[in-house]
Amino acid sequence: MSKKQDQNASFMVRFNQQIFKENGDANLQWRGKISHIQGGDEQYFTDFNDALVFMQERLAELTSKATKDESKEEQESILQKSFAMWQTMKQAGPHFIKETIKNPKKQFSNLQEQIQDQFENLGEEISEKIPFDQWRKASRADYHKLQESIDSLTEEFKKLHKTIKEGSA
């Protein structure tokens, strides 16, 4: 494969807990729904492995489409590499969900740290990508408009950070 190809896929997973009595015993069942955002497909599940299979199938379709012009050997090699990643997910995913159910505050804290890391990385990435040399010849109005945009983004980041912080309390 000579050129780099980026493929994106987003999934939304929702869980619903049902507690019920059966023959006098309290029972619990977790049900879920997974949606492929770009494709609009969705599936209900009671076993998280079914959600993983759903994701794997959609991602395999993307990979197949992206490699349709490659040789059969190259396609199979790329798919095998993709499946190896899913084996790791299949092993780690149920444990992560179980830990989230047992201690949601801890998992939320971990998620908050990951989001904060992403914000920091995003800030570094943005500063690397802004072509400041082009702005040196900009008018005062252009600078004012840029400053207003930066101020607006800063306020949005503050609101998001506050929301995340309040959620972990």
C-alpha cells in the first residue's frame, strides 16, 4: 500500500439495567444497544461480545472497501492485523465494563484524565498547525475576529471542564 489512508468509524453504546424478581429471587440483566454512527446500523445485545462482533464487522467492511484495489494477499494481511486488535478488545472490554459497573466514579475519573490528556494534545496540535506567518500581514479587524474566536473557544473549554469536574464529584 503506497499511500496512507485514514478511515474513521464511530460507535455509540448504551446500556440499560433491569432489576426484577423471578421466583422470589432478585435478578439483574444488562441490555445494550450499539449504533454505528456513520452507517446508521444498530443492534441490541445482552452479551457484550455481540457488540464487539458488530463493531468488528463494520470495521472489516471499511477495511475491505479501503483495500479493494490491493492484492488479495495485501487485503488479508491488513484484515489479520485489524482482527488482532479486536482480540485484545474482546479480552479487555468486558473487564472494563465490569469495573465501570462496580466503581463508576473511578472509571469516570480515568475517563476524565484521558479527556484532559486529549485537550492538552489538541492544544499542542493546534499551535503547531496555525500558520502564524500568514497572520502577520492581517488587519487589526482580522486580529480582533481571531481573538473573539479564541475567547469563545476558551469559554467552551471552561464549560466542558466544569461539567466534567462536577460529574466526577
